[in-house]
Amino acid sequence: MILRAILLLVLLNLFVPLCSAQAISVVSSQWPPYVDDSMPGKGLAVELVNKALQRKGYQPTLHIYNWQRALEGVEIGVFDATCAIWKTAERERDLLYSEPYLTNTISFIKKKSTVIEYRGLADLQGWVIGVVRDYAYNEAFNRSRGLIKIPANFNVQNLQKLNDGTIDLTLGDERAINYTLEKFLPTQVNSFEFIQPALTFKKLYLAVSRSNKNAQTIINDFNQAIAEMQQDGSYDQIVSHYKY
């Protein structure tokens, strides 16, 4: 009888955490290698966020939409959180942000055969720069009127134009550009180089809809979990799988 009671207690202790796992809907757009539902871990940002939330007893489910729909969805509370977002004052009205858990390095890239003396944006006047529509590079670049900017919908289009010589430079997150080159222009990877200094560095966050009554708790749990992962080495282990 005592043994049966002990076994029952053990089973209950195992079952309670499963029952108490809080479902959380996480939305984003495709942004490889940070968010990509075709990857084993669904991308660097998703894998870090999922592991951190799971560590604190949450059960995250990823939803992929175009960025405008994803952002609107989390702002109005259709989704609980978004896993890979930059912070702006406008977004903070509707979203509660975590501590940053990754940094994006935004740099210009050119063909090695193109000689450009670059110290700042003024040195790029006269060069044709491929940009992605609605991409928030940084305020100085976005407001610059002296630069020739040719818009495209995706990084890969700009990299193909760069390879063909129809533009002189493009720019974006270094990890995302390296991933795109390896996937779509593998034989041309060594033909390109980033130019320094980087245009800007962007902090990447988890953000939770303020309409979620547990938003602050989720953020606190996530921040604590990321700190623990950085301490125990699991954070670096995940990042090492995405060497682009």
C-alpha cells in the first residue's frame, strides 16, 4: 500500500508540470537563418526563444506570416509574442520587450573587384545601393537623400543584382546575407566582401503583447532563462549551429 502511494505521488509530480505548461503563440516572418521553419531548429532566434521559454514551463508554438501581418497580430493580441524584433518607441506602445538576446550587425557588402573608400555615408554618394523595401536600417541611412537607393523585395534579389553588376552595393544583417549567399550563390561567395565600419548594430528582442495579462511574467521568465543558458553553455551551443 505504501509503495503504491509512493508510485502515485511520483506519477503526479511528473504529470503536474505537463498539465501546467502554459501555451504561448509566437509569431514572426521568415528571416533565415533567424526564423526559418524549414530548418531543424526553425532558425537561430526561434531555437533560442523556444529553449528559453520551455525551460520556464511554457509551450511555444510558432506561426509564420508576412512581417506586417505578424507585427499587427502581436500588437493587437491575436498572438502572444514575436520572437525576433527590433525596438522602436512606436512599437513599445503595444509591446513589452525582453532584454536583448542577440545582436544584428548591419553592414554594406560589395564585390571585391569594386574599389570603394568608405569611412561613412558621405563616401557612398554616386554609388548605386540595393535596399530592401520597408527595412529599418538606421535613421541616418533611411533619411539620407544624397544616396542612390534601388528598392527590392528581398535580400537575394539585391545580391543577384550585385553579382550581375546592376548595383554597386547592398546592405543588411551579416549573418542573413552570408546565409543567402551560401544558399543561392554558393559559387560566388568568395567574390563579395563586407566593408567596415558596420552601418549599425541592432539589438534583437522577444516582445510580448501588452494585452496579455501575463506579459511581464513571461518577459521576466525569458530574461532569467537566457541568463541561465548563457551561464550553462547551452546558449553558445545553439549559436554555434548557425555559423554564417
